[in-house]
Amino acid sequence: MPPQTFNIYPNPNNGEFVFAYEIEQNAQLIIYNITGQKMVSFDLQPESNTLRIVENELENGIYFYKVFSKDEIIHTGKFTIIK
């Protein structure tokens, strides 16, 4: 199985950023605030490889994300929003 890769750029960002990924099957990206509250989610398709995200309503701070595939966490990370 080829390695799966994930990257958010730029990081830090102003609420507009790109989530780049390589996956073999459908997955879901979920973004959480520092307290663990789910803020937003996106479906990821294997054929796309990038997702442009514009979430201007997110406040300044540190956010965490998880990528799920078949109800399993396949990747976690964090990013910072500074406006």
C-alpha cells in the first residue's frame, strides 16, 4: 500500500488554506478548535488530491484536524490561524 501524505499550507494562515493529500479511498477531514469542538468537516476524494478551504469565520488560534477513512483515524495534525 503506497504511503498516504497530508499537508496544510500555508501554516500559519488567515483562514484560507490548501489541504493537500494522497489517499486511495474516500476519507473525511474534520477540523476542531483547541477545546475539541468540531468546527467543520469536508469529504476527501482520492482523485482530487487538494482541497482549497476558505473558513473566514474561524477565529485566531490553534486548530487540530483528523482524517478519517472507514471510521478509523488515518492522520492527525494542527495548524494556526492568524489574521
